[in-house]
Amino acid sequence: MRRLIPELLMGLLAGVGLGQLSVSGAPFRYTVGGLLSMLVLYAFLRHAVGFLCALLLLRPALDPLLVSVRVSLAGVDIGLGGLVALGLTLATVVYVLASPNTFNRLHEHPIVWMYVTFLFVAVIAWAQMDDKAEGMKVLARLGSVFSILLLVIVHIQDAGQARQLLRAMLYSAIIPIGWGFWTVARHGGRLEGTFEHPNILAFFLLVVIGCVLFQVDRPADDRRASRWRVVALLMLLGALLLTKTRSGWAAALMMSGLYALLFKRAWLLPLIALTMLLAITPLVKQHVLNTMSRYGHRMAVNEQSSLGWRLETWSDLMKRGVQRPFFGYGLNADYRMVREHLGAHNDYLRWFLEAGIVGVVAYFAPYLYLLMHAIRHRQMFPPESLPAKLAGLLICFIPAFLLMSLTENLASYVVIHWYLWALIGMYVVSHTPSEPAHAPHPVAA
């Protein structure tokens, strides 16, 4: 009977909540959102691995719903996506604190404490804000990313579960890409799929492309050449091109170049040929050359282009940042200072403004630590093992991520960080010695 208590409580809450929504005359999407929230909570309580797989599989497809459904919570306007992030954060905190064994396991991992340090710095930045409610939304988003990391470390225990989660991440791109191709074919414009902005889709695609390159979802003993891998890469690259995101193109080129140079030399010449071919296409030429203007025999940045806007904005923001260099102006400072609240489009500058030098170090230190760790430890495992593949993926992706952070509001794109930190969680687990020491780690198979 005790086992049924959570289900009974969930059913009671679902009935009361959905009934109240129906009586209040709220739009149907609110009822759907309420039901979805109940299902998410139930899955979290009963089947953590299935919950993670479903969450990462469906998150991109459900983005329109998570953005459009909005409620007032204690007088604060918040979307369903924000509620999911807040609920995920609170549920994970309670779960970890209520499980001493879980807390002890997490205590062993330096990356966990590095992210905790970053969250502590973010809380200090939040304390400097005037609009504390808006800052709580930012903290909830950052906390949800941390929750993904913790849940993966705690619950992914063997190679089968890891590949199950990795396949969910790969399959999650099908609906956004399919919908994006359909809308572009009908209406033209930039491909954004199910996301709010094409840039978000572009950087999401980079995570998926990295997973496909390293075939992280395939067992170590499966060495068959996959034609579907080539087809998938071509479709992903085509979708990335249609997002018309220049920084995404540059990051994809860096990631693919590192992969070919370090791990797959046979791909180097085809990659160079493909890059040269794409460089002369009208789509790429138009979106690269419009950032520049010709003055006689001299080329300079077009001040009316997005790059010109960025350079001007960065100059203005840097003048403000150096006035408070250590702890900054508080969360969302760059959005408050930039015209039309567009943000800094530079995560280094963003965290410098929001939390000073301390914030920049706290935000980027985990990525540099992971990059160095992956470089040092990749050769400890067989080349086709999952730990080696994940290490190679981080070696190629993190430099591309650091490059993207120069020109985009990447820290605001929570969905990308969910997927990235899920990969990081699997990497951490796969490189953690098991007990007893002579037993192979379950994920290292």
C-alpha cells in the first residue's frame, strides 16, 4: 500500500489541478502543460533513467509549448519551461539531500564542486539585483543544468543506460529538423525548427553533430561502417547552413577540423574540399561578406552589420565593466545595459558585467578543467570504448564552445547546456574508478 501512496497523491493533485484549469476557462494548452508537468514529476519519482531519456528526447519538440504557456507565480510571470526548470532544481536538491549515499558519491567529483562554486557566484550576483524575481528565473535555469549533471552521475550506471540516453539525445533532433525544413520550404527565411531563434537550433545541432561524429551511441565491438551516419551528418550540416548562423558555421568547422586532424585523418582532405565548396555558394558568401565593406582598396567591418553592432556594443559594455571589475553589476546586467535588451552577445563580457572577473573564472573554469582532463585521460581507455569517445568529443567540442561564446548569448540557451552537461555527466561517470578498484567501471564497457 505504501508504494501506491505517491501514485494516489499524484492522481489526486492531477485531478484537482486539471479540474481547476477546466473550470477557470484557461486555454487548452494550459491543461496540456499541467498534465505534462504531472507526468514529468511522476517519471522523476519512479524511473529516473527513463525520465532523463524522455526529458532529453522531448525537450526540443516541446519548446513552443514550454515558451507559450505562461502563469503568474507569486505575482511573477513565468513560462512552463521556467516552472519545469524550477521544479527539476528543487526536486533534485531534495532528492540529493535526502540520500546520504547519493551525496557522498557526488562529493567525489571535482566538476560538481566547480559547478557549485559557479552557482554560489551566481547567487552573489543575484543579491546585487534590484529585480530579485527576474534573477530567480536565471538561477532556476542554471540550477536545472546542474540537476541534469547530478541525475546523470547518480543514475547512469552501465554502458547500456548511457547509450540509451545518448540515443534519446540524437533522436531529439528529428522533430526540430523536420519541422524546420517544412517551414523553410513553405515560407523561406532562416531555419529555426521548434526553437525561438535560429541560433539556438544551430548550437543544439552542434552537440548532435559531435555525437554523430564520434558514434557515441554504438557499442565498442560494433565497427561496421554506417551509411546512415554519413546521411545524418549531411542532413545536420544542411540544417546548420540554413540557420544562417555564422558563429555556428565557424564552430562546426573548428569541431570537424579537430576531429579530422586528431582522430580521423582520412576525413581531412574531404573536409577541406567540402569547406571550399560551401565557401563559394551564394548562401555562405552573402552572409560572410555582408559583415565587411570595401573602402577603395581597404576592407573594414560593416558598421550596419551584426558584427559591427557587436563591436560597438562590446566597447560600450567594457567601459561599464571596468568600473566594477571584481563582482560586477548583478545577473542580467548586460540585458539591462544593451539597447532593446538584446544582451552582450559575448559570454565572456556577459559574466564580467554580471559577476566580474570572479564570474568569468567561475563560469569557464569547468570547461577548461574538462578539456585538460579529457586530453590527459583519453588514452587510458581503448579507442572504441565509450569513455574514449566521450573524451574525444569534449576535446573537439569545448574549443568550439569557447569560440561560440565570443559572439553569442550562449549561456542563455538552457536547452544546449542540458545536452552538453548530460554528456559531461556521462564522461565523469565513465572516468570514475569503481569499487572495488580491480573491477572495471560499468560505463567503460
